[in-house]
Amino acid sequence: MLRNYLKIAVRNLTRNKVFSLINIAGLSLGLTCCMLIVLYTKDEASFDQFQEHKNSLYRIMVSMPEEDGSTRTIGSTNAVHGPGFKQGIPEVSDFVRAQSNSFVVRKGNELLNEDILFADKSFFSVFTMPLISGDPQTVLSDIHSIVLSEELAKKYFNTTDAVGKTMELKIDDKFESFIVSGIAKNCPQNSSVQFKAVLPFAFQEARGWTDTEWLGFYMNTFILLHDKANYQAVGKKMTQYFNAKIKESGMYKDFDYKIRFSLQPFLAMHLDPGVKDLRNGLGHGSAPVYSYILSGIAIFILIIACINFVNLTVARSLNRAKEIGVRKVVGSLRKQLVYQFLGESFLLAFISFSLAIVLTQIVLPTFNDLANKQLALSYLLDTNLVAGYIALFFATGLIAGFYPALILSGFSPVQTLYNRTRLTQKNYLTRGLVVFQFALSVCLVIGTIVIYSQFKYLTNKDLGYNDKNLMSFSVGRGGNEKMGVIREELAGLAGIKSIAAFNGNYNGTGAKIGEKEISFGYIGVDDNFLKTLQIPVLKGRNFSKSYGSDAVQSVVVNEAFVKKAGWSDPIGKEINFEWKKQKMNVIGVIRDYHFASLKDTIKPLLLTQDPNYKLGTIYVKLGSEDIPATVKAIEKIFRKHIPLMPFEYKFEDVTNLKRYESESKWKQMITLAAVLSIFVSCIGLFGLATFNAETRVKEIGIRKVLGASVASITALLSIDFVKLVLISILLAMPVAYYASDYWLRDFPYRIHISWWYFAAAALLAISVALLTIGYQSIKSAMLNPVASLKSE
């Protein structure tokens, strides 16, 4: 019997190749999307679960009030906080500080830059980062020891058997040797802590680096609590201990005690959307909403694929009506017919699953690139997921085949043999599902247009300075003394229009304006900085060597600084830097420019020529002729004067684009989702159009006999479906507007949602629907009426 069912199923699939192909394609796409999203969500949900002390491990968080009344929470601390809290709070069992630094590493005659993590010697005891070689308790005990990952060990020594070998790291102006004391396994991709090499934190302290300031936040600190400790209560104790230390120091008389400490569970760190400062060996977290969106899209596509299967199967059922009638006449029971049609459904599901696995493997590299993951199909091979996929297989086969099996097996043999079977045209459930799937498709299309428009806006908006052909590179700490001669030689190159220097970082600080204290960005620049970046001076003047006092008492500020200070005439106004006991005067005001991402508002900025600021970064404005040759000439000059550093440069326009990589990837993912959604929706619409045409074949024949034209019949068959699509558009528009507006709220610089976004999405939906319906409608309208009426 089973062999007979299988034979009939295969025969029916091969006889209706087009419909079988559409069914298999729809189910395969839905299942492929599910497999990809299961991989993604499993990776997100499994972050840091392998850590042995995961339930006792926390990151120290700091909350501080902003001037606009909001509260900013960061995951950074100072060096003194970890050991201080361990000493003063009994619930703290251990701590680990982590701070990432870039080092020049010498490999033979080659110089390479590597990011290396400074960490306390308890790093490998607190964190579960398995070592291939070395003792976790002592591997960082020697200040000249270094632990390498497998990747870095193979890169520098071509083997993981590298314990006892030496690496040369550039410390200040000379190379020092570090002994490899351990080899760690490569960090799992689902680990928040990422490193390629670890140096003992004690190395910095041995070189005289001490930091006893309780105010200052620039590194990550993790603490391990005793088993029965309440982490929220410990957070309050940390705040009390901090305030006592601040008061005890006597250094901060005007401190208002508004800073609050808290603890963040380590397992909550990856998916916490409220904390963005993940650095110092921490991988970038992700908002959980992305997982929800992707999961929703995948489930939707799979459900629609099952709905389409039902529609198409029922639509083709009339062609098998006589087969069902004959089977019933010769004694076939209804349950046998149900088994037969369910068998065909499971066969289709099996083929679709097999194809989905192949498709997943094919598209996985592209998906990894979009999602910034390193997923593999082998990641699915655990007991729970295998059981889940087996359940999904049976659920898909059952859902897709049960309703058609129930309908088809219920046909009356007398009616089917006399070709009098009728299926109701008023299938409100099916039509409702078509409306639903097209509404979501229209939402995704509008969302795609909005994301594209916002991305275009971000990447084309005037930044307030010219980033085209603007190149920058660092000369390092040891290159400051040679800055003058390097710039002089660069000025002699034909392909260079202008050269400038600045300190390389936009630091935050504060000062007093009258009795008011304000915070702002603070950078050191030379006379050519504004000229090279083409930033206009709106009031006053730029720095100039003609004024010898500029370096010690003059500053230039931006418009945001003037607004925050409340000045109407800023030139000559005094800024009091109490922390360095210095007062400086404003000599110029520049136009606001976006020195950070357009996802942040322009903050107040102050430019100085304070000699304490080492200008270690050079900006070069290049001409448009033969840029590669000019870059090579610059590299030659760099290597001549700074031989102990690799030459690494970047172009500002490329750097600015990289700031919106997340938006760029989501633009591509939502576009792909919209295309897939429209595709599967059209499959459903095609099935419904076929179903409608099959049930009205004699009506069409009568109309043609009475003189109806092909155009009028095509319009008659299409109008109901166009109405469904129009209803979908009307339902989708308010939902799409709300979702788009909600997404855009995170951008201080954003587009305005235009009416044409909705018009374009509606036009696309109607056009695609008409093309889908039109084929089947025209085909039905052109049938010979004699063939459909001869039995009447």
C-alpha cells in the first residue's frame, strides 16, 4: 500500500511539473529562511553560556547625569575601581580589568600592528577561556609573559607549540622581548570577550603607571561575586564606597555625588541595547530586536509557503476529481485517500527540506557577511535542534497537506464522475491570508525604501568639512619630534594640496564659563587644520604663528559650543580650565562639522594649540591625479623617518561610510526579505487565481459564447484580486508609517517620510499582482468554450 501511495505521488508530481516546482520552491525558500534564522538566533542566545562562572560574573556599570536631564550609562571604569571594591566590599570575590592597546610587533624584518589585551593575572581563572598550554593560575604572573591565541601563534611561529618562544613588542621607542607563557584556544564566536593576545596588567604598573583617581572611566572591569550575594545590593554599596573615597581624597570639593554604580550580569551584556561602549576586548553587542525581526520574517515566509501549498493543491483538485471518484467507487475509504494526499504532502516536504539544506549551504557565506557572523551548518547539529527540525518537517508536511486531504477526500463519487464538483469561490480564509501576506509585503517594501533613503541621506549629507581625498596616518608617540621634517618633505610632493596635524583623538573634558560648568570635546590642532579640512571660520580668526600667545592662551570653538555657553558675541570670551589652572580666550568660531557619526548630534568642540597635546596624526589633502603613486611617495617618506612602525593610512570618506555598515547591511537584509515576501505572496496569488479560474471555467465559456471579449473576461477574473491587493495596501500604510517613524527616531539627522514612498510601494504591489494574475486570467479567457460546455 505504501509503495502504491508513493508511486501515485511521484506520478502526480511529474505530471504537474509547474505546480510541483512552485510548491517545492515556496517551501524550500521558507525552510531556508528558517534554517538561517535558527542559526542566527541560536548564536545570539548562546552568547557566553559556556562561561563556568556565568551566574556570578558581572561588569561594573557607571551612570551619570547628562546636561539635558537624561542619564548616560557606560561600561567603563578606572584602574582603581576593581581592586578598591574588592578591598572594601566583602561580597566581591575577585576582579579582572581589561584594556586593549595596539602594539607594533616585529616578525623578522616585518613590522605588524596587533591589538593586545592587558588583563589581570586572574583573567584565565575568572573567564573560561581554555588554554592548550599553560596554567590558568600562573600564566600571567610574570610581567614579561604573553599568552597567544592559536591564530596568533600560527601567524608568528607557524605552530601552536610556541610556549617559551619570544615575541618582540615595541614599547615607546624600543622593542622589548616577551616570553610566550601559554597558548589559548581561539575565542568562540559566541563570546563577548575576544582577544588574540593577553599581556599582564602588572606590566604597566611595573613601568610606573599608576592610577589612583576615582573619577575617570576608560577600561572594563569585571567582578566575581560570592554565590549568595545580591548584585543589586552590591551595586548600591559600590556607590556608597565610591562617594566615601571621593570625599576622603579632598580633591573634588564641588563634586555633587550624582554618579551611580551598578552591576550588569555578564550573560545580559551581549543583548543589552542600552550600553554601546563595548571595547577593550569586548565584541560588539547587538539589539535583540534584530533577532525578533529576522525570526518574524522567516516564520512568515514559511507560513505563507504552507498557505500557498494549500491554495495550489486545492486549485488543482478539480483535475483529480474523477480519480477520487473512481477510487471511492472501487472501495477506497476516506482515510486511505487522506493518507494518500498526506503522503504526497510529506514527499514534497522531504524534497523541500533536502533542497533547503543545499540552499542554506549556498547562501550561508552571503548571510554571514550581512549578519557579521561566522555560522556553519554544523552549528545545527545538536540534539535539541535536530529534534526541532524533525518536528518542523512533520509539522510542515501536516499543515500543508491536511486541509487539501480533508477537502479532496470528501468529494462525492457521483458528483465527481459526472463532473459536477464545485468548490466555493467565497473562501474568506484564503482571501484574508492573501490580504495579510500582501500587506506585510507592502510594509517591507516601504521599509526598504525608507532605509535606502535614510542611508543615502547619511552618506551624502554635508558634513561641514570636505572628506574627499582626505588621507590620514599616525606617526606614533616617537614620531612627534620628527613631525616638522616629515611635513616639510611631504609639502614637496606634487600630488599634495595641503597638510595638517592634530592629536588624533576627540577627548572629552569640561571647563567653567562664568559660574556655569559645561562639557565639550577637546582637540589639539596646528595652523593648517581648518584649511586642510576646509572648515570655514565664521567669526574671529584661525590660529596663526603671527600671534605667539595662541599656543598658551587662545582657543577656537564651534557653533555648538557658543550656543551651549549662551554667548551672543563669543570673541574674547574667557574659558576657565580649573583642573589645569589655566584660563584661555576665544579667538574664533568655526562652522559646526560632524566629527562623529550622523547618528549623534554635533557636540560642543574646542580647538587648542596647547603644547602638551602631541600632534601625532597627519592629515593630507590629495589631488585627484594618480593617488596611488602619491600614497607610495608618502609611505617612502614615512619609512625613512619612522622605520619602527608599519605604515597604515585611511581615507576619511571611507571611514565615514564604515560608520553606517550596520544600516547598510540591514538595508540589504530587509530588501532581500521584501523580495522573498513578494515572491511567495505572488505564488499564493497565482494559486488563488488558478483556483478561481478552475471553478469558473463554464461561466467563462458561457460568457464567450454570448460575445464577451478576452479583455473583458480577463478584467472580470482580475478585478477581485486587485481589490484584495488594494485592501492590503490600505492596511499596510499606517503600520509601515508607524514602524518607519519609530526606526527613524534613533537618528538625530533623518529624512522626512514622503508620500511617494507609499505610492511607489503601492504601484509595485499592484504591478506585480497584475502580472501574476494576468497570466492565468488571459490563459483562462482564451480557452475554447466548446471544451468547457460540451458536457452540459
